[in-house]
Amino acid sequence: MSLREAFETHKDRRYIMFGGKGGLGKTTFSAATAYWLAKQGHKVLVFSVDPQASLSDIFQRDIFGKGAVEIMPNLYAQEVDADRHIHDYQEQIRKKIRDMYGLDAVPEEIEQYIQAASAEPAMEESAIFDAVVDIVVGGEYDYYIYDLVPLGHALYYLSMAKVYDEWINRITKLRQEMREQEEMVARIKRQKTTEEDHILTELQYIKDRINQSSRILTDKDKTAFFFVIVPEEMIILDTEKAAGLFAKFDVPIVGYVVNRVLPADLAGQVIPPYLQKRLTMQGDYLRKIDKIFGKQVVGRVPELERDITGLVMIERLADIMYGNGKM
């Protein structure tokens, strides 16, 4: 199966993820895929949560932290600004505290806690995860192309849904037990029934959002995950291990795209010994990739003579990956 067939034969796949180790071409493949789908008349959002994201460089547009920016008709790109999201998250917490307890201002000791919590390393990951939830549950686009962070971080983000869900379940259970105790005391004292539990309502809201995004990212009918790989020993081994870990999180791995393949016609030319050795070695690794991943190898992309930046080069890459045909 080719990359194009992966889309043509499964038209319900609307959430597309490209993952792999850093620097292999995930972002360029994400951009090219988004471009190709947009050219077919679909409304597409390509987005990244990588702090070192290069969608701005590839599209040659300043899009960081600006929300969804229109690149061309049907194609939108977004780079999440984690710091801005943390700031917005703080404001949401302050507002909920004020509204919940009828306060004009957040007490100083709580404000200090909010500031301290925001400095924790996990806060950035949480903010980014929350931003991804906002994006994928929005439903505004026909296709969502998710340029994942490098493998280790990607696994962390994917695992956060389960971690959050377990944590929310525990907190919700404790809160429900407290609620039952409060109601029992109210009945004994013949007091008015306790008011609506805003905290329990908020916990349920968070849980529903997490479950909704988790269902999307693991839906085998609607989601497709592609590993980007290059013909090098360590990359092959790391990808094989990562595939096993991703499978544990029920991520629907559809295929592997091999990048930076040296042109085969070099073999018939007079080339420097160094390049000849590289060509021979790469041939061995390509055979190894085919042996390990088999029919799940859905595409090979050649090493190009220049970086992929600007719509002209993105279009060229899209043609290589998907051909000129229509869906």
C-alpha cells in the first residue's frame, strides 16, 4: 500500500500523525500532506506542539503562538505557544475560584500557589496537552495533521491521557465520598440540601475532555499514525522499539515512510568512494527496513538537493509522496 492509497481507501481517517526521532522529516511530511489534502479541496489544519517546531520556517510565515493561520486556501497551520497557554490557564483558574466562592480577588496564598505550580516542569506538558485537546475536539477542519514531538516526548503526551484519567477518577471518587458525607450530615442536622458541587462538575468536565481526545487519538477508523524513518542502524532499532511502545497505547500505526533515500541511479555512475560506500550501506539498511516492517512501508522519499521551505518545495515533496492524482 502506498501513502496515497492509505488515504484513498480509508476516507474516514481525519486525524493524521507523523512521528519519529527528531530531525528525520516529520514536520516536512506533515506540511506536504496538509498541502496535498488542501489541494483536493479539504479544509486542513497542520499543527505542532514541539517547542522547537519549524512549521514557521517551512511555510516561511510567522505563525508561532498566533492560533490557526491561513497559509493558502483550505490550508491552516498552527504552532502552540506553551507559555501563553499556561498564562491563559492561570487566568481560567483564577476566574473559577472567584466565581465558585464569590470573591472579588484571589487570596494571596492561593495566588502564590498558582504561581509556584506554573513553574513546575510538568505544567508546560499539561498546558500543551490541554492545547491539543482543544484542537482535536474542535471539529472545525476536515483533516488534522499532527506533527508530533520526538518519540520520547510523544510517548509521554500519549500516556498523559491515561495518567490524567486515572488521577481524575481517584479525585472524583474522593470528592463523591465527601459529597455523600456532607449530605448525610445535612440530613441529620435537618439542614438545607447541599448546593451543587462545582468541584465535582469541573472534574467531570476535565474527564470528558480527556476521554474525548483519547478516543480520537486511538480510533483505528479515524486516526492514522505514520512513523518517519531513515535508513540508518540506530534509527531502525529505535523505531522498532518505539512501535512496540506506541502499540501499548493503542495508537493505530498505519505505516512507515522512509526518508532521505539516495537515488538508485547513482549506482550506475562514477561517484566518489565515500558516496559509493554510503549507497551500498543504505541498500543494506533499506532491505533491513523491508524485512522488519514489511508491507507497512508505505513510501520512500529521496534525498533532495535543498531544504523543504516555501510552497514551491512543499508542492514538489507532496508530488513525490502522493503523486499528482486527485482523491
